[in-house]
Amino acid sequence: MTVDAMQSGEAVLAMGMLRRLSERWISVSAARSEESWTAEEAVAWVQFLHQVVIGLFRGVVMFAMVGIGLAGGHPNDALSGEIIVIFQVITPFATLGNTIETWGEASAAWGRLRRLASNVTQAPLQGLAFPVAQGRLVAERLSFRFDARDPPILRDIDLAVEPGQLIGILGGPGSGKTVLMRLLLGLHPPSAGGVFLDGHATSQWDRRDLARHIGYLPQQPQLGSGTVAEVIARLEEPDPELVIDAARRAGAHDLIAGLPLGYATPLGQGTKLSLGQQHRIAIARALYGRPKLLLLDELGGSLDAEGEADVAAMLGRLRREGGSAVFTTHRPALLGLADRVLAIRNGTLVSAGGAAHHLFASPVPERRLA
């Protein structure tokens, strides 16, 4: 579970799943600890009974030997033999007090641990929860660098995403596309400028609350542990209607229905999915609850032609319903759906021009877009 969480850490943080994941980890750990405690308790009682039986056996043997040796002997010898027998018989019972004390302390500690695990309350908001009316996303003079001594990865980026708009973003390897998506989502605090959803900074937003308004598809769509329904529901208690709605929108319903247990199929426990199947389920996770805005990194990267057609239909439906999306991709068919196609050049956001698929074959004038 820990390894799965680390591999899908970006999605866990982006969509506010950390609290639920922590609760699940505590619950599973408590259950495993209870199994261990039960086993250790049984071992302790077996050891005690073993000592009692051995002590009694020794006592009986020595009593018989002393009785035979002292038959008709001197009273002092009989007294010495009786003392030896008594000590051999009571030795295992002398350890009973220590055993009971240790067991009592361990039992009390285990009781406290169980109460702690069962009384885990919802973590307080890590940030603020703001109202969202339209879902308008604005980036103003956005700049970012990982270290003050490093050159900026992105600089002076201005971008406005209106409701009902689809924005496609191009860029070569290492150009900063993924960093830009993380900045828009508020995963990285900007070095300068800001990103605002309906006027509120995304970097100051509570992650779990923000995930109700923004769906996110990371570049590497790791799914983590849980059933398919739980993964789509972002580890919350799945709402069957919303889960199936998200899966249908992502074109993932048929593939999920074909799994051994359908939506109850556990992931990360031997169930092998292709990259395309993982991609579709990750898109369904981003669509869960019908957020107003989607941020989709490397959209369609692992999909076949049928999957690409499903994603295109999903984007068209999103726009008709007044939702918006910012996505990175190199697929011409998906870029053709965008209202605007932009490119990252030398850390700035510029227009990709009329033929986006020839972007890197010919120079493009660098002009910032408002």
C-alpha cells in the first residue's frame, strides 16, 4: 500500500486523497497489529502452561525420588526433601505474577492503540475552501524555479481559461508542460505571480476541497490500491451513480465491466491492466463528481484510436456543458478540438500558430497571450 501510494503520490496530493489514504493505512496497520498481538498472546500462554507442566513433572519425579529415598529415614532428611519438592513445584507459579503484569500492560497499550485507530477524526483543512461560481482559471505573470540559484523554468506566463473553453498546450521534452499543469493546480507555489480559480489562489486552497472543482490527470496515471470504484471515487465512499457516470464519460465502462469483479475488482493486487486501461480509469477519476475544470497532462498518450475517439467525445461534451479543460498532448486530432493551441517556448507561453503539428518544424514568433 505504501509503495502504491508513493507511485501515485502526485494524484493523491492533487485530488485530496491523502487524508483518506492515511485513514486506510491506519486501519490496515491496526488490523495487522491485532493479528500480531493475538499470536503473541497465545504464545505467552503456551509458554506459561509449558512451564507449569514441566514444573509439575519435575515436582512429581522429585517427590517420588525423595519419598523412596526417605522411606524410613531421618526426619531432617525428609524435611530437606520436602523443601526441594516445594520449590520445584512453585517455581512456574512464581512467574505467573510477572506474566500477568506483562500481559496487563500490553493489553492496556493495545486497547489505547485500538481506540486511537477507531477515533481518527477528519483532518482539518490544510488551506482554505473557497466558493466556485464559474470555474474561470487565470494565471498572471506566473514564474517558477525550483531553486533561487537556478534559471526559471517558466516566466511571465499569462493565461485565462473561460468556462466552456478547451486549451491545448504543446512543448518539447523538458519544456515545462508538467510543471505548468502542477502550478495551475496549486501543487507548486509559484516563484512569482499567481494562479486563481474564480479569484482565489489555487496554491492556498485545501486540496480535498479544490478537487471537487478541478479534475486532474497526471502524466503517469498510477491508480494506487483499492477497488476500481474506490479508485475512481478518489478513495472516498463510492457513489455508484457518479462512479458509473465518470466511467461512461471516460469511455471506461465497458472495459471495467469486463474485469473479473467489474467495479469491485481490486487494483494493485494481481490485477494487470494495460497502460491504455489505466489511462481510461485515471480519466474517469478526474471526471468523478463532474468538476468544472479539467487539467489533463499528456492526454491520450497511452490510448489507441478507439480510446482517442472516446476522449474527443468527452472533451466535446464537456465544452457543451460549459466545462473547461487545459490539456497537453501531441495528438493532432485532440489538438484540433481546442479553442486555442499554445506552446511553451523558452519558458514562456506563445501561440502555436495555425498548424500546431508543424510547431517544431518552423519558427514561431514568441508573443505572450493574455
